[in-house]
Amino acid sequence: MKKVLIISLLATCLIGGAQAQDGGGREKIEAAKIAMITNRLNLTTDQAQVFWPVYNEYNNRKHELTRKMRQLNNESLRPNNDNVVDDLKEYNGIKQKLADLDDEYLNKFLKVISPTQLAELYKTEQMFNKMLLNRLKNN
């Protein structure tokens, strides 16, 4: 419990510091996320060596898809857009690609970590994102 509290405080401090700076903010947030995931999953050294490259690949692909969704949402999904139906189909296609990505990486993760650790990974990502949003909202 003490270890979780320390990591949470570290993440909170790093997130706060990241918001105050223009450059390097994303790196500090990612470092806090990595620290929290490492702590919560209790990865062995052998697991960590295989897990992080898989996770980074997954996270990069997921980030790219969510970026496309945000871009489409901000630029194309407007009421007066003549192509709104096509844009909605594209948006739904990206959501499907996100679901497919999760399915693809489920098996890759389970080759490296236990099902319990994978469930904890998903919970930790959600917890971190909520913590980040709350921190941003409060500033």
C-alpha cells in the first residue's frame, strides 16, 4: 500500500511539473505512467524486458488511432459537412480498429504476463487517465 501511495504521489508531482513546462511535458507524463504500471503489475526482470517493447508498440499504435479519431472529430464531424455520413463511417471504422488492436495485443500480452497482470494493466491505465484528467481539471 505504501509503495502504491509513493508511486501515485510521484505521478501526481510529475504530471503537475509537466503541465508547467512547454517542452518535455509528454515525456514526464509517460514516465509517471511507466512508474505506475511497473509498480502495479509487479513485473519480474524477465517479464519487464519482454513486456515494455510490446506495450510501447501497442501504446504507439493506440495513440495513433485515437489521434485520428480526435482529428476527424474536430475537423470533419460538423453538422454542415456534406460528407458527414462518410466521416461517421470512418470514425466507426477507427473505433473498430481500436477494438481489433486490443484483441491482437491480448494474446501478445498473455505470452509475457499473466491474465491477472493484464487485468491490472487495463485498470492501471484507466486509473492513470482519470488521475491525469482530474489533475488537468483542477489546474
